[in-house]
Amino acid sequence: AAKPAAPPVHLADDALEVRREDVAAVAREVVDATPCVDVHTHLFPAAHGDLMLWGLDALLTYHYLVAEYFMVDDGLSHAAFFALPLAARADRVWDALFVRRTPVSEAREYE
């Protein structure tokens, strides 16, 4: 005998009813269509001009990771570090925190 269909999932009074087997697809569609801006890390869209940071180098040189880098660095002064080009600073953070050890900061809190 065929298994009866599951009742629809009622999401909210003004929402559509979704069949249980369609919840994952509907959730993916909603997430994919929802704009997201990470205001905490300042990774804004290009329309934000000078406020926009983007790319791996910007993530690696975010102040939480840089602060942690200075706790385990190889003796490079703050002035010397910040005088380096962005890519070189990112390389140093990557090597110190992700190649030679595991970061312990909030940067890995949600792994």
C-alpha cells in the first residue's frame, strides 16, 4: 500500500504551505534569492566604494586575525607588518595561523 502523503508544513499565518518533501528545495530557493551583506567584516558590495573590502587577503588581514598573528608572530614589528603590501600581510597571517598552527580566535568559532 502506498504511504499517505505527509501533511504540509505551515510556516506562518501569511506564508505558503509547503509539502514536507519540498521544504529543502524551498529553503534553498529562499536562501539563494536573499541578499546578504556581512557588515561585521566590512565585506560590502562594490557600490559601497572605499568601505568595500573583498577577497581572501581582506579576510586574512581582518583585525581579529591580525591581532592573533601578533600573539604568535616571528618578531616583525607592527610598523613593519603594516608597511607590507596587503598580499604580503595576508601571506604572513595565513602561514602563522593556518599553516604552522590552528587559530584559536573567533575566526574558527563556527567550524
